[in-house]
Amino acid sequence: MIKLTKRTTAFVTFAILILCACSLNDVDNKPPVTPYAPAPPNGATNVSRNADLGWRCEDPDGEPLTYDVYWGTSSNPILEAGGMTETYYLLPIMEPNTKFYWRIVAKDPNGGETASPIWNFTTGTGTNVPPTPPANPNPADGASGVDVNADLSWTCLDPENDPLVYDIYFGNSSNPPLVKSNHGSPNYDPGTMNANGVYYWKIVAKDNQGGQTPGPLWHFTTGGWPAPTYQGQWGSYGSGNGQFNIAAGVAVAPNGNVYVADYNNNRVQYFTSTGGYLGKWGTYGTGAGLFKSTAGVAVASNGDVYVTDQYNNQVQRFNSSGTYITGWTVPTSPRGVAIGPNGYIYVSFPDMHEICYYTSGGGFVGSWGTYGSGNGQFNKPWGVAVASNGDVYVADSENNRVQYFTPAGSFLGKWGSYGTGGGQFNKPRGIGVGPDGDVYVAEYGNHRCQRFSVNGGYKCMWGSCGSGNGQFDYPEGIAVAAGGNIYVADTWNHRIQYFH
């Protein structure tokens, strides 16, 4: 028999009371009521795409509740968010005309929980929310020194995640023209821009619901185009192989060989792309393969070489190694020569202020130009070059400008004036067109070369008067190879320099 003391009895009684209290707590915890009063109401239609979820719920014990939100387009919606303390949930913008399902699970801190039934609603077409205004322009608004090859980019969002397209306005005017409609990405390549130019641009963002939002007008200023770098040279005064007595003209063959009109030596010499001597032909005289001052040279796509024989008043044609093919008489003192993609041979006549063009066999086709300073008139047209699209560029020497024309001589445009600034000239004589369509001009009077876009946008200049590397003494010829090398007939330095 166990004898209980008063102290033992009191301890046992206290323990029993605690156990009973715990047991009563477990038995008395009441779970939350079933969530009710759904918003949007169950089965609602034409619900706004901007709607949010809402409900009501209480706990019989007055305890704080948390909520798990299940939502989606499946009839068995998945968990969207857990542990919510508010009786609402903010949804993203929903798709139009779509049925959504949702339910709420309410939980108390003692493990009680109650799930609502699965509710549903269907969105309507609703009011479209347009895109946000285009922002974050690159180049930045007001930027200067921008690379002439820079792309445009921006950011833009649609609140409803609708796909966006863009109308792009771009140009040199403060009211830029539309250059691209319904562009599919937030970036755009405007092509090579002019150096030191001010450009304006604007983006209009459009969604697939008819909404559109224009951005602000932005602008930036380009920097200068980098001048080509000196690569090398060859030649000196004399009559030996690789020497020159006035290097008057230069041309590049499709295989990269370089041909030089050696004016006072009355011959043509040709070289590798870096100046290695390959051969020569011609001497003073009258007749096939003889010259009285070789003034200009051009190479056809098949490698045939055309030479303007200035004081014999002839154009002569040879194969790539100097074998005579044919020749024809021209009016007087031909100077520049170029070959078009149409196969025509374009020849400049400074004293006649005229351009004439012929078939490859010498048949006369047409001519244009008279003395003067108007459009299509000339004052000693010197160099001539033809672009890959057939446009004909002429160094209008004494008018201190470049003019360009269609293959048949219709005037297209001009640029230049007398001076020493970018885009100004002092007796431009040599002219060439690069593989990218850029136009290169050798200036006799300013002892330098300049580079332009196809329509005369100034890009860069290089050179000064002298005999050092990259300096010139009255240059008269310029040609650009397919690989980008630029060859200059540095006339009175009796040499060829090349750049890249």
C-alpha cells in the first residue's frame, strides 16, 4: 500500500489539471469557417482583365488566419501563393475571353484548415491597356560623339503582355520621317551615319489590340569617322622598275594587283597588293601599246586594263599582263577612266568639260556635260568612278565639288565647295568607290584625301602636304580594293601609298 503525503497529493492533482487543460484545448480548437463571398462571384462572366481576387473568412476561436491561393485556367488550379494574411490577392492582367478557376484554403495557427469550393469566372474582352511609352534610348538623348555605326535601342512594356511592334522615325530633321513600320524588336540598325551629324528619332509602340503609345523625340550627335591607317608605300623618282615619273593614276584588279599610270615614263606598271613589282608595258610613241603620257588606268572584272593615252587622244585596252587588245581614238586629251557594271567605259575630258562613255570595244554610246557650274555642268572634270549600282561619280575639279549621275548621265546629286574643311575641296582630282559604296576623293590642292557616304555625307579626311608617311604632294589618283585597302597615287612624291 502506497502512502500519499500531502505534498505528493498536491503534485499529482496539479499534473492531472494540466493534462486535462491540454486535452480540452485540442478538443475545443475550431477550424476556420469555409471561405465565402468570392469576388469575382462564382460563375461570373465578362470580368475585367484587371480584376483581383477577394473573399471573406473568419475563425470561430478568433485566431488569426492565413490563406493559400490556388488559381489558373485548369479546373484543378495549382497553388499560386501561400501564407497570405489579407483576404484579397492581386492578379496580373489576365487574358481576354478566358475561364479561370480558383479556391482558397484558410488556416489557423493550431493546424486547423478549411478549403473553399472551386470557384470560376470568365474574363471579357475588356478595355485594352496600351503599351508604356518607349524609354531608355540608346544612344542616350542628347549624347555626342556617337559611333557612326551605332544601333538604336529602347525599352517598352505592355501591361497586358501583348506582343509589340514599333514604328521608327529617324533622320536629320527635328521632324524625322518614318523609316520602318511594324518593326518586331526594340532595336534598329540605321546603317552607317554621317560623321558629326545631328540625328533625331522617335518610336511609336503598338500592341495587337490597336493600342499605341508614342515616345518622346530624342536626338544625338555622331562623332568623326576614324581616318584609315597608313600601311605602306613603294616607289621613288626614276625610270627603273618600281620607280615613277609622276604617278598619275592607280587602279586595283579583282585579284588585288595594283596598276599605276606612270605618266611621264609613258608606261603602265603593275604590282602585288603590297607593292611587289610584277611587270610593265609601254614606251613613248604612237601606235598600239605606245603612249604619250599615261593619264588614267582602270581594270575590268575580267582583268582587262584600260588606259587613257592623253596626248595620243586614245583609250587603249590590254589584258592583265599588258598584251594589246584594242584601242580607239577619242576627241581630245582623255584623263580619267572607269568601268561600269554595264560594261561601258567612262572617260573624262577636262578640256571639253565632258564625260563620254563607250562600249568595251570603243563604240561611242553617249556623253554629258558642258562648261559651267550648274547641275550636270563641269569645269575640268578629272577623275571618274562607277559604283556597283552603276552610278557615276565625277571629280569636278575646278568647281571644287563631286557630282554623281545615273549610268546614262542624268544628274542625281552633288556636294562640296572651295575650302579646307571637311566636305570642302581644293581641286579634287582622284575619285574611287569602295566595296561598301563609300566615295573616296584625292585632293590635288589640299594634299589630302576624304571619305564620304554614297550621297556625300562627310566621314573623315587624312593627309597633309609633305613627303612623310601619310603625307601627300599633289595626289591625283585613288582606288579602293575589295578587301578595304586604299591606294593613293601620291603624284609628285612619285610613289604609291596605301592605307586601311
